[in-house]
Amino acid sequence: QKEFRRAALDARRLATRLNTEEGRKTLEFLRESYERMDDIKQLLINGIGADPFRERVAPELGGDAVAATSRGIRISLGDHGTVMRDWRRVSERIMVTLADYYLDNTELDDGERAELTLSLAVYCYQNRGFQPARMYAEKAVELNPGLETKVRKLMPDILPG
């Protein structure tokens, strides 16, 4: 349902009730993954608000993405008004297409761009998009080589070597 923030908070709460270090580490991993996926959702909310997505490469949106909130993406239907598409109805492919566009077209410093690119890699990885996850992970490490350890922690098998 793309309720990443809620899932991250739940993981944080559950971690305090676990008795084993392994359990706490697993929930810490999940918490960070969910927080990173929420970063992608926030990128889209901010990006679409600042620069509406005009069906550039995602005609299956059904119109222009003109606004976004925590509930979903508002799609303009031209003369027929607008409709709110709940995040649940936004496919992973569209999420990645939009995130990729806003990563390339939003003013970010290299550190922010690297972190968000890593977050996009995690989003792909968690949704079984392993090839794009590898591509975004490699790009994140290229932007900031210090992220390699984090990449290997969050996606152990994604980078070669």
C-alpha cells in the first residue's frame, strides 16, 4: 500500500520489544528500507508539486500528474477535471519512472542525489526489480563511493564482487 512511513514506525516500535540482537538488527534493516522507500514517495510529492509530470513517458497515468499528497497523485483529465489516484493504484514501474525523472530534474546536491538514488535502488530491490536496483545502486556509489558499505548492507547481493 506504500505506507512506508507507518511501516518504519512500526518496525522501530517492535524493535524495542525484541529480546535478541538478531531480531533487532533485522527490524533495523526493515526500518531503514521503509524509510528509504518513503524518501522516494516524498521526492514524488515534492517534485510533482513543483513541476507537474505532463505524461512525458508514462501515458498510463491517464493524464498529467499535477499534484501529490500522502494519499496519492492528482491526475488532470483535461476538460474533465481531476482525479486522485491512490498510491496503491500507482504501479512500481510508474513510481520508478517518476522517481527517475525527478532525480534527474530536481536541484539536489551530489550527496542528496546519491542518497535518493540509493533509496530508489532499495525501492526497486524490495519490489523485485533487481536489474534496475543494481543500476541505481551502482549510480549511487558512483556519486558517493562512501555508500558502498550501505548498499552491501541493504542489498547484499546487488553489487558485483
